[in-house]
Amino acid sequence: MSRLNVEFPAEGGVTLSGWLFIPSRGDGPFPAISMAHGYAGVKEQGLEPFARAFAEAGFVVLLHDHRGFGASGGELRHDVDPWRQVADWRRAISYLEARPEVDKDRIGVWGTSYAGGHVIVLGATDRRIKAVVSQVPTISGFEQGLRRIPPDGISKIEQMFSDDERAQLKGEPPRRQAIVSADLSVPASYRTPDAISFYTQEVPEGAWENNVTVRSTRAARMYEPGAWVGRVSPTPLLLVVAMNDTITVTDLALAAYEKALQPKKLVTIAGGHFDPYLDQFPASSSAAVAWFLEHLDSKEIKP
């Protein structure tokens, strides 16, 4: 396959950047998959193996960085606005439609973690999408917060949100916190050893920084993509759930699957939130490949 560096415009004059993988065998136009990373992640953090697996199966794959992250533009860096990311993702799909290598009537989406929530929203609201794979997805920011933040920590985080808002009224830039830290004195999104290991994996210099805006955490606690899961149908939906996930929380994903309508499929894998990228990569990637082959590989699909 070939991997190209590509760019495409998004709203507000922002340029989004990504990698485009094109199969080296077969005759186009090919079915295609649009994919992106989760919360404060960049494409270099464990996603290229998935993209290559999809391309080896015969799909054109667009893997883009969210605005403000990695190679993509955006003046406010490392700010996670889920609804802005969803809107930008629609533009990524439009870009794929315009590529001569792509069959615009056979496009699917793959998202993981926070972006696993995004693809649920996209599948429910954009009928250009013909198949959805949602891996270890965010289902409810509110419910995740109840499980991950102890009750005695709620007042502290709410105070952090209020202080940030008041500071912005005075003209200060949005305040920041670490994405990962084992130091309890440092405000951070994640503290578990597996999260720290994943986010701090070696990537090209300048590709990722360990900070995110404080308001990103507020937005995450307000984000409820699971509310859309029953509306993805009739678009086929695959949920890949880790059975010991304490980040996006296993029971929330399983409950969301029950609310989804057919056609749907649930694949469960061993381990925690980050295992689909690591030890369980063969299981998580092969399940996604099989789903996309089943639902995108036929030229009989109608727009």
C-alpha cells in the first residue's frame, strides 16, 4: 500500500492533516474508512496498525488528526471540543468522497475511546456512512465521571472549572492541565499506569504534548454520545468492548449495545481500555476488518 500525507480544509480557515492509505492491489474505486483518535490523542499513538490492517483488506483509509492536535491546524492547541471534532469529521468524509480512488457510496467510520463516541453520533446523523465500528467508546461523560472521580474530588474539579471560566472573562487564555500524571498534586485527565504508558509512548518529536485545556474536561463530562446509539440503525454498528475497561467503563458500553437496534454486533475482548491497541490488537482489528468487509465490500450497497 502507499501512505500519503494529505490536507483538507475545515470551517474557520483551519486545515486538517492526516494520512491516506491506498491499497496496492485491486481495481478502484475502493470502499473507504475514515478514522481518528480519541481524547487528546494523535495519529502516531497506536492507530497506524489499524489503518494498515484496513488498507491490506482493500480499503482506502483516511486517518486524520483533530484540529489543534498533531499535524492539524487550529490556533488554540490541545482543546477538545467533541462537537467541533464531529463537525470536522464530516469534512473528512466529504474529502474522502471527492478522492478519485474512493467509491463514495461505500464509506465507513472507525473510532476509538472518545472518538468511539463520535462515530456513534456520526452514524446516527450522517447517512453517507454505511458502516460504523466503535471501539471502547465513550458512552456517557457524566456516568464515566461518577465512576472515575471519587465524591470528595468533585468539588475540587468544579472549582477548577469555575476558576478557568472567571480567568477567561479577564482576558486570560484557557487554563491547562496534564493529560497524564502519576503525581496527585498535578491536575490530570488520567493517572493509571496503563494510561500513562500509552500516552507517553515514543512518537516523533513535536507530535504530542502532555497538556490539554481545562475546559476540555468540562466538555467531556457533558458529552453524551450514548444518547444517539438507538438512532444509528439502519446503519450497521459494531461495538468492540474491553471487559475490564475502567476508562470508558465496560458496563456503560454493554448497556449501550442493548439500546442499539439491528443491524448490530458486539465483540468483547479481554483486558482494559488500552489493550485493543496492544495485546488484543489481533482480536480488535480482525473484528473491525470483518465488519467492514461484510458491510462495505459489496458494490450493491445503495446510497
